[in-house]
Amino acid sequence: MIVLDTHILVWWISGDTKLSAAAKKTIAKHLPIDRSILISSITAWEIAMLVEKGRLVLNMEVTGWLAEVSKIPSVEFVPVDNVVGVNSTCLPGAFHKDPADRMIVAFARQGSYPLVTADEKILNYKHVKTVW
């Protein structure tokens, strides 16, 4: 199983060339496996916020876009639970304050799942496995 950071999900679904070779390979490896590409529900919130602020444009409204993504058999949206919420407030070492990043990292750490991300702050955080 892997976890996709918000921008990776958007890039993957839109076919953006920003995805690294390692990210593409890792996602492709998990495509044949049902529910093996995990996405924190905080990502749905973050995408909706980005659309609302005009910082992200999708090819359809947010709810429909997320519904289409959730139809991909390998994808599973996972609700933020109390453990992830609490653990996001006490990540080991120094980590920045962005709540969405903190929850996504806490979620990946909880399951010891590699997190596919291009975010330098996360890539430099030694307390989570990353793929880029």
C-alpha cells in the first residue's frame, strides 16, 4: 500500500508530466491491486479548498471529480480518525505547521506506508518513508 499526497493525486489523475519516474512506477505497481492506493480524506478537503480559492481548476465540480477518482478500484479514500488527528499534533522531530500535511504524514506513519510526494518539506522529514 501507498499514500498519495494531494498534489500527487491531482497530477496523477490529470496526467501531469510533473510526476517523477519513481512516482509513476510506484503508482503503476499498485494499480492492479484493489484498495492499495490510499488517500486521506483530508486530501478531499484540501482539493475543495484549493478549488474554492481558485488555486486549482478541475475538469468538473469537486464532488463529481472525487466520486470519479473513488471509482478507481485501486484507490481508497480513508477517513481521518482520532488517532491520526491526535498523532498529527505530536509528530516526532521538527515538522512544519500545515495541518493537511501533518495529517497526511501521520496517516502514512500510522500504517508505515510510503508517501508519494514532491513536497520538499516532507521529503526532508526523516520520520516518514517517501517516494519521489
